[in-house]
Amino acid sequence: MLVLNLLGLALIALIVWWFWLYKPPTTTDAGNAEIVVENGVYSPARIQLAADQPAVLHFLRKDKSPCAEMVVFPDLDISAELAVDKTVDVRLPPLSKGEYAFTCQMQMYRGTLVVA
């Protein structure tokens, strides 16, 4: 019984870490970043872009999950359908300084554009 309780606590800790505490590395780029969609995450999930500059993000979807088939930028009113094993370019207009979220349509995959 003790082992079962410890395994349950370890699983809860893993879930909390994965969804709320894990911070993927940030990539800095002048507006030409590649994001791989695989294993339930965007990699990298934090992308730093220059303010007031147009940008192109290249999404490569390797995950066949139905949740991974769309990327949505809700604050920018931009979305794109992602084909499996193909790179899809998403063009962004010049953005003001701030943070802009991007997600899948069910908001399980999450990423952030950091515009500075």
C-alpha cells in the first residue's frame, strides 16, 4: 500500500512539473525560427523576436495526434493547419513588445512569442 501511494505522489509531481513548472529553452532569432511539434510540445516553446519586425515561423509537425494539426495565435487572429512531416510557414506581422501565446486548437500544446 505504501508503494502504491508513493507511485501516485510521484505521478502527481510529474504532472505538475510537466504542465506548470517546466520551462522549455528560449531561442533567439531575428524572425526566422523553426518549431518542431512532437511528443505533445512545441520545441522550442518560447521564441524571442525583435519588436516591429515581420517574422516567419517554420512549424514542422512530427506528432500525428489530432491536437497537433492546428496552431493558433489567438491575440493575433492567425491560425494555420500543420501537415505531418511537412514544414508550414506562418508569417507574422510586425509586433509590439510583449508576450503572445500560441497553442493548438485545444490549448494542450502551448508556446509563447516574447517580443522585445
